Amino acid sequence: MSKGSKFWLTILIFSGIAYLGAINIRFIIGNELLNFDEFNFKSFLLPVELSLIFKFISYSSLVIIVSYFIVFISAILFLINYKVNYRENVWLLVSAILFFVFSPVEFYSCYLDFKFYLMYLEDPYEYEQKLLVFGERIGLLKGVPWIAMLCYYTIIVISIFKPLKKTKAELEEADKENKDYAYKYIMHEEDDIIKE
């Protein structure tokens, strides 16, 4: 592994920790707005409590936005700098696919988070619009961000255990078996199709 790929991998790991940590913190804080058994906002919260919850949600959203952009850029630069045979390291390819397939959803989520942050800066004591944006953020695409979170934690497990990793010898043996069992068709001149 080159120095460039090690550098981008280190940035990727630390920014990924910040990203996942901020998402979990925002989830815990945002839960204070919702009733336990229903998808409704609590109606008995005091304005001071709402203001404090919105403050923490907006700050954690800012950390999420910055750390996701760092994760995204460092993941691209790591994959560019890390020269690897993807046939041998299928786990890395699967991890990259799981991460990048949800990037459009994450960019839209970052847009909603930034909108929420700006609304908090404009008027910290206005609650209705912030509740609407927060509700839109929670119900975004019928739970696709939650599926993305499961995939991100799956990437961690895949990176630790590295399933589907093959050695060169295993790949050469698989290629040999494919050649042994492949049908070899010998072309004859009479098999050619003549176009008129």
C-alpha cells in the first residue's frame, strides 16, 4: 500500500467514525421529539426544551455534513491511489458499491440537514418549520437512509473479516477449471454465414 493510499485510508477511517458517531448522537437527540410508540411529535415539550433539542440537532447535522463530504472525497481518493486486483479483493469492491450506491440519498439528506441548520441560525425559537423539515428528514424516501446506515455498518464488518478474498493461486485454479470445463468450438469454413 502506497503512502498516499495509507493517508487517505486514515482520513477515511477517522471521518467515518465522526460521521457514524454524529448520526447516532442525532438519532438519540431526535428521539426526544418523538412519542415512543408512534411516529408523532411530542406535544407537551416546553419551548426551552425544543430550543435545546433543535440546537443539538443542528450542531450534530453540521458535523454530519462536513464528515460525510470528507468521507466521500477520501473514499474516492483512496480507491484511486490503492492499486489492487479487485478479483482477489472482492470484499473491497463490495464495500465500495455499498458506500457509493447510497451517495445520492446522503447528498439529499445533507441538503435537508443544512436547511435545518440555516433555519436554526435564522430563528432559534421558531419551531413549526423546523419540525416539518425534521419530519421530512426522518421519513426521507421511506427509510432508505436507515438501510444506508445498515450498509455502512456492514462495510465495517466486511472490512474486518474480508470475506470473498482470494489468493492468486485460487484465481489461477478457478481459471484453469473454467478452461477445463469450457466448451471449445472449432470453427469450420462451412459454418460461416454468407451474407448476400
